Amino acid sequence: MLSDVWDDIGRIRHNKNKTRNANELPEKLMKRIITLFTNDGDTVVDPFCGSGTTIKACKDLNRNFIGFDLILENVEISKERII
């Protein structure tokens, strides 16, 4: 049973665990959200893909994805994560 408070997923605190300097969401969190609200083969759109956590989670969970970002560095990081 999943409650409305998720205290089992911590934030990414240390730079050694991050793929970029800015805020980054834990992959476990994105996988849980995607699993709860989509089905295999669904398409998820992430208009601010940042480091690519959402699109990486989609790839792992057999979801299609569309991700884009205005910052070219973020796009490159995202592409590296899914290749």
C-alpha cells in the first residue's frame, strides 16, 4: 500500500552522484511516478528534461518519451544517459 507521503526516496545530495550541477531528481522517484500513471508503450513528455532522469526512467520502464530542453548542455547529458 502506497501512502500519500513518500519518505523512502531521498534526494540526491552529493555532487559525485549527480550528472550535472543543478537540481536533479532521484531516478527511483521518477520510476515510481511513471509506473503509477502510465502503462507500457505510453508516451511521456518532459519539456524540461534537464539531466534526463525522466527519459532514462521511461526507457527502463518500456515507455516512449519526448524530452527537450533549451540548454544544449542538458540535451547532451540526456542523450548520453539513454544511449
